[in-house]
Amino acid sequence: MDRNGKIPIFPNAFPYNELLLSERLLAKTRNWDWDYRGPVLLYTSSRNASSVWQAYNIQPRNYPHKMIVGRGNLVDVRKLTNDEWWTITKQFNP
């Protein structure tokens, strides 16, 4: 929880949360820094990552949007093992 005792909301375009929650995606990265570590609520926005849902053959109309769909844990950045790197590379490029 943050300093105010609240759990931050982590927004993602569809289908990233769904892939994380079904363990078809090992991790989700960001290109900005945030010093918070701990639990986060996973929010699926109204946006769709078309190339991703098409690659995984997941239809957006079958899943909720604009709502909290689960809970995750934000951890420190660390160097990936070779196995993790290959797994994530394959997951982001199915």
C-alpha cells in the first residue's frame, strides 16, 4: 500500500491484464520510473492492443473493459535469467 494506505491502480490496455492473470504473460513492463513497490490493482482500460489480442486470438468483446480485473504485485527491476528473457520475448512476440 502507498503512504496513505491505499493500493494504487495500474492501468493496461486489453489484453495485458488478462494475459498476466491467466499466466500466459510472465511480466508487464513500463518505460517510466515509479518508486512504489507492492500490491497494485489491475485496471483494463478502454484501449485495445490490437496486434496482441490478434496474436493470442483473444476477442476484446468477450472481456470487461474500464474496470479493475485483478490484483498484482509490483517488484524491483532486476536482471532476467536467460530462461526468463526467452520466455518473455516469446510472450511479447507470439
